[in-house]
Amino acid sequence: MSMSSHAHVSALPHAFVDEFLLYQQLRGRRQCTLASYKSFLDRFFRIVHKQPTQLTVQDIRRFLMAENSKGNKQSTIATKIAILRSFFDWLEREEYIDKNPMRRIDTPRVPPASPKYLTHDEMEALREASTKLLDRLIVEMLYSSGARVSELVALDWDDVDIVNKRATIRDGKGGKSRVVPISIKAARLLKRYRDTRHDDNLWIFQSRHSRRMVRETVERRISALGKKAGIQKRVTPHRLRHSLATHLLEAGMPIDMIQKVLGHASIATTQIYARTQMAGVEQYYRRVFP
């Protein structure tokens, strides 16, 4: 293969990928979703080394089998198939391809994973391990608001009402805003942290360089606190969100209210928490049928 034809093979898929990403952006996809689409599709075309118009069902199956043999979980394979399906459906609609190879690729069945959460004792251990004011605030805000890590770092001072103990989560998943309660402890910590700040920056969570904190920093800090607290599970910001949902459910909060707190578009997503709570169901049941 000559140099020019080799360059042609690697350059052209990117034009399709860029146009597809623009289409997804116009549909309102979030930046982090677009970035993960781009990184996966770029890698896919580097590996298959063919134009989208030349790809066969066999090429895609071979790629997926190789991913599988690398130890990808079924849920990861399902996500990769979903991105490829979306991309090839778009190519077909735009009439860039005559035959859509993804029509013959089945998605593996993935049982929804039960959300992993921290017990009340583990939550207390995490709070005790948070000796720095900023760490304590991050833990308390993640746990009491149920915010996703991207929503947490997007919070500005204008978004919190310390007196009424509420936070407005703007542009959550799907671009919707929601108002959530925060704990008394979170409100106190917010006030204390604000008193330590001598700047006019809009954002609450600030990096050492006086910029808005990035999600990776929050993830790193939470993971380190989990280890310091001696918690055997991996501790992530998302696990604190799961913990809030589970603890609210255990306390008897109706599932549709939990859905509002978490900002789930569909109650089906929230119902995953209900499946883990059979013990709680039995406890209420025994009150009716002792």
C-alpha cells in the first residue's frame, strides 16, 4: 500500500466521525458523551483499518470478539455495540452506506447491576476520615444532594441556598435542572468554606490553582478517603449517590420522590434500588401480616 492510500484510509473515517459527532451535538448530547464517542470510534477505525463504506458484519464481529477476549464485561460490549449501531444507523440515514452491517449484530443481554452502596457505618467512617474542610464538604454535598460528580463541580455559589438548605442542580443529565435538599451539616460546611475563600469566583469547588475543580480531582479525593477510612469497597462519587438513594428508600421515602432527588428521567432507573431492598419490604409486610 502506498503512503497516499494509507493516509487516505486513516483520514477518511475521521471526516465521517466528526460529522456524526456534530449531528449528536445538535441532538443535545453532553460534551463528556461526545468525547467518549469520539475516543471509541477513533480507536475502532484504527483497529479495523477500513473505510466505513467497506466494513462487513465479519469485521465488526471480529473486533467485538477481540474486545471480549480482552476481558470486557458484557455491559461494556453492549455500550460499544450501542455506539456502533448509532453511528452506522446515521451513515445509513445519510446514505453514505447501502448496507448497514450493525443490523446483524445482536446486543448481549445485560442484567442490570444492583447498585453498590455504603452502609451507614461506612458513611460515618468516610466522614471521620475527611479531616480537611474541603474534603468534608465534598463528601457531605455528594451524599446529601445525590449529585453526580459532573453536577457537583458545576455548582456555583448562586446555586445553593444555605438558609433553606437547598441546591439547584443545573443542566443535569438530559439538560434538566432540579432542586434538591442538602443536609444541615452540608449547609454549615458550605458557610464555613465560603468564609475561607477570599475571591469572587462563581464556583464553589475550587482547585489549588483557583480554577473550577475537575471531576477527576473529586474522584481521586473520594477514592483516597475511602482507603484512609479502611472501607473494603471501592469508594467513588457515584457510590455516594447510590448510598443516598438506598438510605432514603430504607427510611421509607416513596420511589417517585427519590426519582426527583436523583434526577432520573425514568422511574425504571430508580427502581433498580428497590430490588436491593427486599429486607425492607419484608419488614413492612410483617407489620400487616405479623
